[in-house]
Amino acid sequence: MGAVTSIMRAQQIVMARLNELLVPFDLTFPRYEALMLLFYSRMGQLPLGKISDRLQVHRASVTNVIDKLEASGYVERAGDGHDRRAILALITAPGRTTARRATKRLNAARFGMDPLDDAACETLYETLASLRAGAGDYDLPGPDDAHSRRR
């Protein structure tokens, strides 16, 4: 019970810190995650269903996030030329600029992880890896592919 309570409370603390850091960009951390998915996608666009899958959230949540990003001018919606049922989210030029600026701010604040140093963050990451792998959320790296792990 103590471990679970600590994990849940730590998540709340870190999320509050991240959201506070993102206020100047009219972002929350879930919106930032969706924006970064689009930023790093090959074409700067993804179907909403794929965003849902990658963020592991309900499709209704993705619709809400994209609505907010669209209202901020960071994303546009378009039909998918290959699948008439699918809706694409496309990152805009202001969205790309904001993604860069927000990432710079989050990196400067160490993504809200103070007072933990880099070694403590790595230990925490490694400690939670087995839990995540057991739930199918994470592939444990082999000895030769330490750089392939998902964070």
C-alpha cells in the first residue's frame, strides 16, 4: 500500500509541476504529449486513433486534447485521403514553434523531477521498468539494446 500511495502521489506532484511549467504555452502535459507525437511524426500528422493508441488513452480523451490544441492554433484537422472514416491531426507552424519552446522550458526544469538528480531518476526508471514490462507497457531491453527502451 505504501508503494502504491507513493507512486500515485508522486505522479500527482510531477503532473502539477509539468502543467504549471506549460501554462505560458496554453498547454497541459497531455496536450504537450500529443503535440510532441505530431512534432516527431514523419509527416507532422497522425490519425486520431493512432494518437490514442500511442498515448494509451481513450479516443474521447484524444478528441478533447486535439480540440484544445486546435483552439490554440497548434493543430489542424483534416480528412485522411486513404481512409474517409479517419481524421488526421496536423501540426501547424505555430505548433512546431511551441513544441520547441515548451520542450526547452521542460528540459530546463528537468521535467519537474527536482530534487532527484540524474542517478536517482535512472534508478527510479529502472525500478519501475519491470512493473511496466509486466503490464505490456514496456519492452525490457536486452544487454545489447539499452538505447531501444521506451520511456
